[in-house]
Amino acid sequence: MILEHEIPNGSKLYFGESAKVKRHIENIASDILDKNGYEEIVTPIFSYHQHKSIADEKELIRINDEKNNALSLRADSTIDVVRIIEKRLGSNTKQKKWFYIQPVFTYPTTEQYQVGVEFMGEKKLSSVASLALEIFEKLHVKPLMQISNIKIPELLVAMFDELSIDDFRHINIDKFINLNVEWLSELVYLQYVEQIDDIINKVPEAIKIELQKMKDLCSEAGCENAVLAPMYYAKMLYYDELFFRCIVGNEVYARGGRYKNAELTSVGFAIYTDTLCDALEQ
């Protein structure tokens, strides 16, 4: 029997002080983004295109429209924002900087509030990574920024027949080390930006270029509290190069990266409001 006061597991309830904290986070973020030239967009909860942005389609909450076309609840905002701006609004706006404050939903009943940013047509991830850090600073939160590059695992898979992308998804360190390649072993243990210059001189040229991008992001974003994770592989379908996570302890407060939708390269991030609310309440 389901009691009257029960809510589905994974759904959110904010009231009193917790609602104030949530609104405080959203107000701080929207003020900073507005001052930096970003405009707000609120996308539909229902979408025909979520399968293009979710790696595991089992996470989608699926329904059908009145013509029996398959659609799903919004499980990710990024691709929908870019698609709507490009395809639906089109010539009605030249604005490229957008932010959204809205939840996403995954199967069976998980609800997650986000503050998200998309800078369409921009290639430098530092342009938005610095905004994420500014929001956290204003909230008196000091996360660790973990910087990765999705191209490095992809290049390594192409170089070594023994490796697959699943090895990077599951962080199969033993398999990397057992290849007995000196520079690859050093890459596995690369953690701080100060170590990059030594490793760059040993890796193949293609890897060298991608490591330099990671080093540049650290410098350009002004991130003093950063670590490198060149072997990390993000689960989202659309990230294609530089990628970052903001972490406190074992909690991820934000994710962001560079991505492509059709031929358009863009950068963006999402701050996970629920996780941040829990931390600020405590």
C-alpha cells in the first residue's frame, strides 16, 4: 500500500529552508550568467530526440504522443537546447549564449535539478569552465576540478588493438599497465599539471596535442585546484574532446565539456543543484 505522504523514490521535495537554499543557488548562478551575456531558455519536458544524448537508452522514461510517435521525458538538456535554438528559433535569434534552470528525469523515477550553460559555436572550454568556478566561488564552495580529454582514450584504442573503450569506461588500470609501454604507464598516473611537460616529450604526437589542450585549460580557466585524468571517459554520447568535473569528496557538483551537434561545435556545463543544496544545507 502506498501511503498518502509518500513520494516516488528518486523524486525531489524542497520546502522551507531547503527551498531557500535552492533558490539562492539559482539566483547566484542566473545573476552571474546574465552579467556575462547569457539568456535563459526553458525547454519542453517531452522530447523526440533524447536518444541522441543518452549513452544508455534504458535510462529514458518513454511515452508516446497522440500519433503514437515515440518520445521521452527530458533526460538531458544540452542537445535539446542546441537543436531548438538552431532548428526551431533559427533566424529569429542570433544569441549564442544560453542557460537553463530545470530538472531532468531518468528511469524509473529519478529527478535531478540542474543549472546548465551552453555557448553555441564556441570551441574554448575555458570560456564556460571559468563561469562554473565563479559560481562556486560566489557560493563559497571550493571543488576540485578534474580535467580530462575524451580524445585520448579514443586515440589509445586506435593505437593498441588490445584496448577498447570499455576499458576506459571501467578504468581498467591493470590492462593499461600490462601492455608494458613506458609512456602509457606514465600517462595512467598523470595527475598534476606540473607533470605534463615531462610526459609530453615521451608520448606520440597525437597524444601530445591533446595533453597540451588539457594544460592550456588549467591555465585559461584560472583553476588553482585541479587534477588531470587523461584516461577518464565520459558516458555522454556527445562530448568529443576536453571535459571537466567539479568534485568535493565523492560528490560530483558539475560536469562540462566540448561537444558537437551535427557540424556545430559548442561548449557547456551543468551544475547539479540537488547535490549542491545538500552540501550548503549541511
